[in-house]
Amino acid sequence: MNQQFKKGIKIIGIACSPFNREKDTLVTVIGAIYRGSLLLEGVLKTKVTVDGEDATDRIAKMIKQSSHYQQLKLIMTRGVTIAGFNYIDQTKLNDLTDLSVISVVDREPDLETIHAALKNLPNGEERYQIIMKNGPPKPMISSSNEEPIYVQYVNMNEEALAQLLKEITIAGRMPEPVRVARLIALAEATNE
Amino acid sequence: MNQQFKKGIKIIGIACSPFNREKDTLVTVIGAIYRGSLLLEGVLKTKVTVDGEDATDRIAKMIKQSSHYQQLKLIMTRGVTIAGFNYIDQTKLNDLTDLSVISVVDREPDLETIHAALKNLPNGEERYQIIMKNGPPKPMISSSNEEPIYVQYVNMNEEALAQLLKEITIAGRMPEPVRVARLIALAEATNE
């Protein structure tokens, strides 16, 4: 068993807020720092451009500026596209932070539709190559009796990842750091 | 044992963001909805006026508008003053929501200093009477081997409360719903 994946490792889960493409140019991205599956230890926040290309750099900067950075082992994002068709370059994010990088989504992505949509954006074909660089999303089980989640990753051992996903998933099939990041990000969209 | 306090009850923890009295007139308040101590189920957000008198109404409104409201049993706030010397009228919040209301703080409040500071604000003496209406904060143990927290409450049985505090405190001595609400609220102050 890889030492890296012992229980209680520090993980940052990343998710973005809902937004309105008609009026929003920036979207809030939340980082939820978890010790294992049970203890939220911190919350980070940044903004990225809707359909832009700054997500990888912005997320890396947010993480490296945090006082938690030295204890983090792993970045887990909700998908490799964020804020519309902004994207997470997993290889680059791993290079910038020295952390393992995993993307999880709760249903099988429709790669053809994504590919077609990206063609309407600057550098669309390049974006598609980047998000597919580490292969298509792979089904993995995070919770017994549940459907699989779909996973892309860099700098990880698949067997250790399979075990980790089960350890940090306690509600539904999304791992806690990402599930909670999304809950916090949803509140960002509240207008009161 | 009161049925109300069985494990896994739904609690909303309330905390406000840091703010700058020189420039901010409104402060974000976060509600973290927990199922027991372990599962964050939702995050709510509102704003209240720095040193104002709208916190009780604003928090009640935020809670009653939530889809979680019907399952909630209990409101737990971080102190009875919020956003400076805005205040939570526990009796009124209980009346407005029909929920038990508890305030927890991690050290013994200096009541004389609070009383003196309130005198500089509109309705200062009335505010002090409201926050002391249910008696001064009472020391209670939330985690063995830790110092007490200081608690004020309405519509609660003290014995059940003592047990509940231990069940929902897993890190340090602040109960999870309030600890996590504060972590989320801290991120609100991030300027990126």
C-alpha cells in the first residue's frame, strides 16, 4: 500500500459555482481542504474566467498561496472543464504544484458533444487534446452499491486510487472533498 | 433521552465573515447545515449590517427560505453578537423558526466590556438586555480533555444539550456545524 494514500491524507477538492453565461465573465471556484473524509480544515476561493483558459494557473496559485499547501498530497477536481469550457490541464497542474491530480465526475462525459462545443472557442482543438491527454475518463467504483464515477488522473497508482476513492466517499458516490466544495460553491450563487 | 437529540439530527451552524469596520457596512453570514457531526448537507448565505439590528430577522429568513428548513431541529450560532455588535435575539429566533437556538463561544465572554461597548450604539442597553435575557454564557464541556465552551440557549433541555455537544464536536472544542460555518465564512473574506 502506497504510503501516500494512508488514511487522513490532506486533499483539496475543487468545484465552481453556477453562473450565467449571459452576464458573468468570472466564476468563483472553491477549494475544500479535507483531512481524509471527515474533517474539513480550510476553504479557499479564487475566480476563473467563463470559457477562458486561466483555470489551471488560477487554481495552482490559490493552492500554493495557502498555508495548507505543504501538507497537501492531492488535488481532486469536479471534472476537467470548469466555469463552462475553461479547463484543467492535469499535467501542468501537477507540474506547478507537485501534487497528484484527479478529476471525478458523476456520469460518463459525452466526449463528442464536448469536442464539438470546444470547436466554437479559441484554441478549441488544443483544449480538447489537453483534457484528453491522460486518456478518457475511466469508470471506477467509489461506493459499493452505487454506479461508477468517471476518473482522470496524473501521478497516481490506480490501485491506490481505487482504495482512496472508497475511503473518502461517504454520501452518494462523489468523494467528500469534491462534494463539499460543490456545496460551498452553490451558496456563492445566492443573491441576498 | 429526548428524541429531539438523537444522533444524526439536522443542525444549522451560523458564523459571520471577518470584516473591516472602516469600509464594510454589510457582512456575509454563512449557515452550514449538518446531519449530526459528519455530513455537511448544505450551505446557506445571507448578509447582515455591521453593528446593526437585523441579524435575527435575516438569519430567520435565510433558514425559513431553505429547502432544508422542515428537517432542521436546531440553530447553533457562534456567539450572540455577530457582525460586530449586531445581535441574535435567541427568544425571537426561536419564535420565528420554531427551532431550538444555541450560542457557543470558545472563551468566556467579558460581559463588562461588551456592556460598555454596546452603550456607544443605538439601543445599546436594550441590546445588552436581549443578549442576557436567557442568562449569562454557561461553561459546558464539548470535548473531554479540553477547556469548556460557553453556551446560551433557549428551548433546550440542559442534559440533552450536554450530550449533544459531545456528539457533534470532533475537532478542538467547537461543534462541527459552527466550526465549519466559520471556515466557510473565512473564505468569504478572500479577495482574489
